[in-house]
Amino acid sequence: MAENGIAPKARPIGVFDSGIGGLTVVSALRALLPNESIFYLGDTARVPYGGKSAATVQRYSLEIAAMLLAENAKTVVVACNTASALALATLEKTLPVTVTGVILPGARAAIAKTRTGHVGVIGTRATINSGAYERALRALNPDVSVTARACPLLVPLIEEGWLESPITDEIIMQYLSPLLTDGIDTLVLGCTHYPLLRNAITRLLGDKIALVDSAQNCALAVRDLLLQEDLNTPETNGGRLQVALTDPPDAFLRVAREALQLEVGEVQVRGVIASAL
Ligand code: DGL
């Protein structure tokens, strides 16, 4: 038995991101583990994380993770590449539960997919500058070539719900052209917001470039972790999804419903509490 009398298996999976992007991970988790309950926290008061310093992203991540622990999370999923790149080690050291990030699962999938050994990575400025993907990819295959590019305009477009628009297409092509010229055969969508642009990116790149979605691969890693730790829920009638944000939703709900077909129900708004972790 456990915290607050709730057996660990029955507790929710805690998932966080700076905003809406982590819902791509929630969507993948719901499809893979429909009986698990999920508590999702989007730090919309402070989105985007992608242009902030490591110290700030670490502090934000600890604060948000503490809020998930207060919801009895049995494990924490860092559904944000920026927080995974800059704060995963801090979270793993500090939290009393297991932590899963998005970078290692994405890197593994890219190495499995590439045929030419030339992988492209796109992400926020903080993720790309951290070099976390290069390190993860090279640790798996020292011979891999990596072309990485920060795409700072994409998160605001996605938060606004501009998923299909000529302006978005133009910006995507400006960002991706140098990667195509470099000869990548696989592209890691190294930001959990980017799977929301999957249709646009596929339409623009065609089927010659394999896309790696960090959301899908993170969900698979969480499924394996729950099995290993014997933390699978005993529930068989479907898990519950609760969503809380640190600022009132704006385009958030519309994008979640239309682009992800996620029924998020009533969204709670929570103030951030300074971390005691
Ligand atoms: N979804 C995020 C990521 O994967 C965060 C983007 C941001 O807040 O800048 O990096």
C-alpha cells in the first residue's frame, strides 16, 4: 500500500510538458495503455521552455514534477524534449518515482530506422544546443551522421493551432531545406509539439524521409517500464485522463480535440507552487 492509501499500481501516470505538445505523448499512451489513468500538467503560464536556460528549465521541471507527485503519480513522463534534454538527470536524481524522457526512445527509433546512417533532428533551440540527441544517437551508433536544426518558430505556430497553413508550410521548408540538402534519410521530430505538424511535414517531404515521432516511442518506453516495475494498473474498464494547466486554456482545447481527437474533459487551472523537492 502506498501514499494516501492508494496502491501504486492504481495511481496515475504523471505527464508534463510546457504546453500542448505533451498531449501527443498522452494520445500515444491512451492508445497503448487504455486502462492507465493519466494526470497531465501543461505549464502554459511559462510556455515556451525552448528558449530558456538550463537552470530555469530545471527549476520549472522540478516544480511541475512536484505537482504531479502531489497527484500521486506512480511514474513521471517528461513529455517535453527540452525538459528531457536539460532536466532529466536532475529529475531522476530528485524524484522518488521512475522518470521517462523522450530523447533516448526517439534516438533508438531513429537508429533502427535509418538506412544511410544520416539522421536529421529538429527541436527547440535549447534541445538542439544541448547536443542531447547527438550524444544519444552516437552512444547507440558511433558512426551515425547527425544534422540538427533548431526550429524556434514552430512551437508558437502549433500553440496557436496553425497546423495547416501556407505560412507554416513555408517556415517548415525554410527550416528543413538544409537538412534535405545534407542528405538525411530519417528525421527525428525532437519536440513533442511537432507530431502535430506530421501531416504537413509528410506532405512537404514525401515518403523518402522516415519520420521518428518521439511521442510514440516514449509511450512504448513507458509501457515497458510499467511491465518491468510491475506497476500496470489492475483497472480493466478504461483509465481516466485529467488535464491541468498553469494558465487558462486558449487554443489548447480546440487543438487537442481537432488534431488529436483527445477528449480532455474539464481542464483545471493550477498555480505553480515553488518546489520543495
Ligand atoms: N514540447 C516541448 C519540447 O518537446 C516544449 C517546447 C517549448 O516549450 O519550447 O521541447
